[in-house]
Amino acid sequence: MKKLFLFVSLALCCQFAAFAAVFNVRDYGAKGDGVTIDSPAINAAIQAAAADGGGVVFFPKGRYASYSIRLASHIELNLEKGAVILAAKPTADAGYDLAEDFEYGREYQDYGHSHWKNSLMWGIGLEDIVITGFGLIDGSGLVPDYGDIREFRVAPLRGNKAISLKNCHNVTLEKFTMYNCGHFALLATGVDNLIIRDLVVDTQRDGLDIDCCRNVLITGCRLNCPWDDAIVLKASYALGKFKDTEDVIISDCLISGYKEGTMLNNTNLPPTEKPGYTVSPDTRTQAPFIHRGTGRIKFGTESSGGFRNIAVTNCTIDYCGGILLETVDGGHLEDVVFSNITMRGTNAPLFFRLGARMRSPENTPVGVFRRVLITDINVSDADPRWPILISGIPGHRIEDVTIRNFHVQFQGGLTPADAVPADAVPENEEKYPEMTMFGTIPAKGMYLRHVDGIELDGIHFSFVKPDSRPLVIKDDVSKIKMRNITVEGEDVTSSL
């Protein structure tokens, strides 16, 4: 019976696929030779499919050098294995679509979050979009940095992102590979009903930016991002209104921070020093991303809106940052669960921050951070400078956090003299949230500040080298419950 059901299901899938009209980009003039700019032909195929009520735009094997590809509703882009969509380098006279005028005030988010059209692929106000297949999106012609607005005034035809979507509905991205994709591999802003499944992303900067989105599933993806975030949920003011990112599941993903391209070729090399990035030799101010990548799963920093009803489970995090939950611009972060996560070689296993940067419209109140559950986490080879760090600000506490069954091995090897004195850790209420904002932390295991309600149960610490800093420092913490806290197997709960 099971075999019959599978046969019938496959037959139905094939029958449905047969009903969709197929528009081969080569039939519209695409050469696929890696030299000819094929985006006019690709856009012609997309428009023909849209005029027909929808269909499959098919890319057979080949290298399709392109500028901006303009998506349409009810369209599937299907990349055959061996098909490459290559972001071409612009010339003085030809390049990507111009960034649209931004009407809401760019002071509330970075340039890259404020524009969508200056991308390899973009869609605004669309529905029912699928990009699939076992091909490759190569963003080598895109700008890899933040794209300072002055640079785009001088060279406005440059591209900034691989895929940009704004105010779209019913979007599926699956199976393809993305490489070297500029500022963002994906910027999805105001996208509802978004499925991202079985993608491979190996890029310098951000992997998946999910901004002001609802009903999102990210599963089975592999992301390597040495110089920025791998999966990052944001809630910016880019839509000209407050909108939460909510109802999100992230599962079964592999995150890393190795040198760009070395995940794809399975060599997993350490990232080289970021161009133009200077590092102080002083361990108290040294940035953490020289010997290990940024990578990580993060909420924030853009947080005018909030983050609600989110579950992250069954993921590995390797040679990069860990879990960062941040709301600093007025948004509410609440009802979040992380479970079954393993990390190796991380820069900061947990960094929770409620701040008051307030890059939001005037009179926006400080946000809320509450009801977060972290359970069944295993960490090894963690950087000793940044332990588990949970910090609100005076008058605005992080609330109701539970950490249960958390095993962490730190490198150790530090002394109190290597860290900021316990009574001198800066508040930095208005600063960009990053674990480096406080200097090297005076606790070797956990630093808690401005917290109201935290339960710690089954937290097990170990250290590769002896570390003479205190295990836990608590500052303005109330309603704390601790059970079964061990160091190298010895229960130390009663001494904390």
C-alpha cells in the first residue's frame, strides 16, 4: 500500500508539473556562455510566463551572466544542475537596476536594508514565487561590503544583494547553491509564507536576512558566512511601519564561519583577516573575528519591530559566533525557544542583549526581552573572553529566561587581570550590540546583569586551561533559581 501511495503521489506531481508551461531562457535569446549579458533574455522569458498566467522559467546547463533579473508573480525559476546564474560586473554604461528612492528615512536602518532593486534578482509586491533546482547562483559581480551610499552615487549601477524580496507572499526557495553573494545572499523584507529549504550558501557577508516576515520555515540548509551573520532575523523600519518577525521555525541547519568557498570544497579553512580591518593586540579590545568567522544565528540588530513565537532546533554551529538575541531599537523579543544545538569553536555561546540604541522614530519606547527557553545545548572550544552573557540596562531588565541542560567547554587560560574589572564593565546602553561592547568579561562562565527572573538548571562548565576569574557574576539580578551547576563534574551550586 505504501509503495502504491508513493507511486500515485509521484505520478500526481509529474502530472501537475506537466500542466505548467515551460519557458526555456535559451528560446528567448540567452546564450549561457558566461560572457553575453543574458538578463534581457531571462527577463523576456519571465514576462512571457507572467503573461501566460504563470509557468516555469527553465535554465539548462550553462553560465548566464546577468544584471538585474526582475521576478514576477506565479513564476518558478528552475535551475538545472550545471546551470549558473552569474552576477556580472557592471561597466560605466550598463549594470544593475538603480536603487529605488527610499521614502521612510534611511537613518533607521543600513543602506543595504533600505533598497531592493539594486540586486541580481528582485521582486516587490509579488506572490507565488519559486526558485528551485540544483544549479548555482554566483554573486561574484556584486558589492561585498555594506555599500556605502556615497559609493552608489559614484557608481549607481553596482549590485548589492543576490536575491531581494519586499512585500511578497508565498515564496519558496529550495535546493540551489549560492556563492559570494555581496552584502546579502537573501534579503526578505515583509515576506509572508516563506519556505527556505535545502539551500547551500557560502558567502562573505550575510546569508539569510529575514526582516519583518511572518510564517517562515528555514530547514535543511548549510550556511558558511565568515564575515557576517548566517541566519539573522530582523525587524527594521524599512517598510515605514513597525512590523514583527514572527511565527518562525529554523531547524536542521549547519552554520559555520570558515573562509569563503571552503565549505563548498570541503576544506574548511580558517578565514583570512578581513580587508581593512585592524585589530588591537590588547585582549580586552581585540575583535573576535580574526581567527574564527562571524557566522552564527542572530535576532537583531535592526529591531524597531519585535521577534515573537520562534523556535530554533537541531542545528550545528561551527567555528563562528553562537546564539545572539538582541533587541535594541524598541522591539519586543518574546516567546523564543532554542533546543538541541551543538556548537564547536564558538566566539560567544549565548549573548542576550536588551539595549537602548533606539534607531527608530522619535519617542519609541525601549523594548522588552522575555520568555526565552534554551535547552539541550552542547558547546566545546569556546572563546574564554565572552562567556554566557545576559544583559539588560538600568530600568529595563531581561525577564523570564530559562537555561536548562547546557554543557559548555571554554578554552580558559585567563585571569582577572586580563578582563575588565567587575565594577567597571560599561553599560553602553546606546551602542551597537555585540559581545565586544563590554570588553573581556570578568566572569569565566556566566555574566548576568539587569535580569529579572532566570532559571539555571543543569549547567555544566569545563575549561581546557585553568581560569582564575569567578565562575558567575550577578549584577542587579532578581528571582534567580539555580540547580545542578557543576564545574568539571563538581556541584558548585551552593557557592554561587
